[in-house]
Amino acid sequence: MSSVIDFVSESLKRNPLPRSAPFREELPSGWKRVESRTKPGTFYYAHPATNRTQVQPPTGTKQLDAEAPAQEAKMAQVEPDKDTERKRKFKQVEEEAEAEQEMVEEELKRIKAAKKAKELEAKKRAEEQARREKERKEREAQLEKERLQREAEERKRQQELEALAEEKRRKEAEARHKEHEAQRRKAMVFEQHSILQRKLAEDARKKQAEEEEEKRKRAAEEKEQQKTQKTQPKDPKDSKDPKDQKKTEEDEAARKARAEKLDAKIWKQRIPDPSEPITTACFEVYKMGKHQRTHLFSGDKSSWIIGRGPAGVDVVISNARISRKHAEVTSQGPLMFLNDMGSTYGSAMNGEKIEAKSPVELTNGARFRFGGLPELYVYREPAEEEEEPSSPPVEAEVSGMAMAEDFADLPPPQSEPLPPPTPAPAPEIDAEAAAAACAAQQAQAAEEDEARVRRIQQKRQERRAAEAAEKVQMAAKKEEERKKKEEERKKKQERNQKKRALKEAKAAQKAARAKPAKEGGADAPDPELAAGDATPPDAPLPDAGSASPPEEEPTGLEEMEAKAAVDFF
């Protein structure tokens, strides 16, 4: 500043300015003469439309004389001093230099403020771009997470379907195993029944022969006794009153009738069906139609003792008519048997007395009494699923075997006690005829067994054909499911391809929008500043914290792509 002032003062000393006459300035259109706020008394010229300022009068300014005669008269009267005029001019030049320096400083401040605002704007844009990039990455991560979750759910659903199929196959295998077990059990029951029936028939024949032999002996002894009594005189003491003997017989008959009626009532009492399915073999105890208790045959044991005890007994019956070890229940494979162990008062099944040391098979619903007590023991076996039998019913074959000629002597099962058999004369036995009949019966039994085996084989072939047809249907069904899954997988791949294409198109559009901004650069000069225009000193500076320009509205294509992406997800 001091160098400028020295230069101006030296130039004025060498070339003093001529005394200027008073004049009036006529400025061009748009220009104004403005007084400086910092240096009152000094003026500069401004053009508001173009924001231009300068100290010298603009081009086209006209200076007009204002009342020249009066001015001449006045100048003639007063002649200013040369030193005073020189000082005034020096002061004017100094003020103009200071004003110009102030204008330069203000211009520098404006340029710095504009540059700072542009840097802030660029920083905001970078932050906004980073925020959008972060949101885009988070959105893609969320979409990837959802995709992985959907795939995990799909895998889980597939595993559940496979588990269900495996469970179905396992149940079918169990059902087939149960069916085979039931067939095997029926065959065993049939064989056991056949053996038991033959044994019973043989025992009945032997028993009948022994009874007939005993009757013959008794008849011979009675004849011998009658002969002896005829030869000896009668003893009067042995005679009895006919009335007393008749009364005794009537009382005995009445007592027997009452006992038989009570026994029939006990055996025929109504037993309700079990309310829940039976899972373990057991004895249900009833008295006068009411359920008393249940004894289960469970655990790892294969035999259970019934008795009074107190030690070594599984089913305890506290009564004097029950022996310490009265009977025994044994398990032989799928079958259960009851054996009376030689008890004092015996045991009975379905109204018939059980012989000691002769096991009888326990069937579902069979009724038992021990020691003649009024309590009724009903046997229950575990319930099985009812299936269509693959072989002829065992009951029919057993009943057919029971009606054969060799079992004609067996009494039919009845709930009431049978009357005593009428003694029949001993038949004459022909050994050859008996052997021929036995051979014929054996041949007939072999033919029936062969026929039963043929029926079983035919049923098995039919079942295998049905299983093969079911396997073919299952294979066709699995093939259809596989095709459906393949189609779903292809559709999913197409959707993923469309999604990737949509993402690539959006990324290309973003890159295309960001390319012009990168080519322009953040440090490019402002076209208004490059033109060399100046900003007036009193013009307001730009606000550094002003908001960034509004973002561009999305075009129609971008809106359609965004809507398609929302519909897709």
C-alpha cells in the first residue's frame, strides 16, 4: 500500500494535474455513482445488472459544463492555492488506492468463501454417495440373507418329506412284519391245537376204556356181593327208614341244585368289554359283574405263580381254599398256558374242571375260577391290528379238525357242567379196521395240510403282486415329484437371472449418471469467475452451511425397474 502511495505522489509531482473546472457527469444506461461506505466522500461506479464495479468513469460518460459563466466568475474571485490543490489530489489518489485495495481484499474473500462452499458441497455429495452405497450393500446383504434362509427352509422341508417317507416305509415294513408274525402265530396255534386235540382224543379214548374196565369190575364185584348177601342172613341194624332216606336224598338234591344254579350264575355273569386297548396280557377279576382288580403278566419273566403265598407268588389270592402254589401261567413264544399245580380244591375254565398237571392254552376272553371261589378271572391278551388274513382262518380249520371222526368222543365246550356219561357196552375193536381208519385219517390230514399250504402260497403270491404294483405306483409318484422339483428349480434359476440382470442394469445407469460428474472434476473453475467479473463489496457472501441442490427425480424407467424389483421380492 505504501509503495502505491509513493508512486502516485511522485507522478503527481512530475506531472501536476490541471485544474479542472466544475462539471456534471452523464453516465451510460445501467451505471450508477455510489459513495464508499468505508471512505465517506469518495465514490465508485457500479453496474448492478452485471455486478461490475470500477473507480474510473465507465466508457461513454459525458461531462457537461454547469453554468460556465458563473463558474468563471467564481474562479476569478477565488484562486485556490496550488499546494492545497496538490494535497487534495494526493488525498484523492490515496483514497482511490485504498478503495481499490479494499475491493481486491473483498474479492479474495468472496473467492475463498465460494471455494469453501464448493468443497463443502463436494464433501456432502461424497458422503451422500457413500451413504447410498452403504444402503445398497445392506439391501443386497439382506436379500442374500433372505435367499439363504429360503434355501435353508427348502432343505428343511425336503428333509421332513424324506423323514416322512422313511417313516412310512418303516411302518409298512412293521405292518408286513406283524402280518408275517400273525401268520406264523396262527400256524403255531393251528399246530398246537392239532396236537392238543389229538392228545385229548387219545386221553379220552384211554379214559373211556379205563372207565369201562372199571365198570365191568364193579359189576362183577356187585354180582359177587349179591351172591354173598343171599347166602348170609340180613342184619336188622343195616336196615334204614325209607322216609328218612328219601328226605336225605331230597335235601342232597336240593343242595346240589342250589350249588349248580349259583355256579351257573357265576359263570354266566355279564363281563363288560375293556374300555381301553389291552397292551399287556393280564387277568381281570370280576365279582357279580363288577371289576375288582387286574393282574398283569409283564416283565422279563416267562412264568407267573398263582396262590396263597406268602412267598414266591406273583398273583396272591388270600383264601383258605387256595393252595400256597395253586396254578402257574407260562409263556411259550406267542402262546400262554395255565397249569394247575395239584391244588386241593382245583381250578376250572369255562365251567369245566382243569386236570392237574395238564396245561391248557389261554385264549382271549377265557374265564377261570380257582378253588371254587365266586371271583371270576377273565384272560385278556394284547390287541392286534385287524388285517385281512393271507391264509384260511385257523378257527375254521381247527373246528374242522374237531369234527373229524377221531375227535367224535370229545365233549363240546359248554358253560354248564355236562351230565355224567351213560355207560355204553364195550365195543369189539377190530385192529385192522382201526389201523385202516387211522391211515385214512392221516392221509386226509396230510391232504388238508397240503391244501392249506397251497392256499397260503397263493395268498403270498397275490400279496407279492400287490406289493410289486404298489412299488411301481410309488416309483411313478416319486418320478412325478422329481419332475416337479426340477421345474421349480428351473423357475427359480430364471428368477435369479432376471434379478441379476435388473441389478446390472441399475448399476450401469448409476455409472452412466456418475460419469459426467467425474469428467467435470471438483476443482474446475467457475465460469462466472473465469469471465473476470467482480462482486460488489457490499454483496452478501454465500452461506457455507446452505443445503445441497435437490437430487434428480427418478425417471419413468427407473420407477418401473424399482416397482418390478419390489414385485419380484
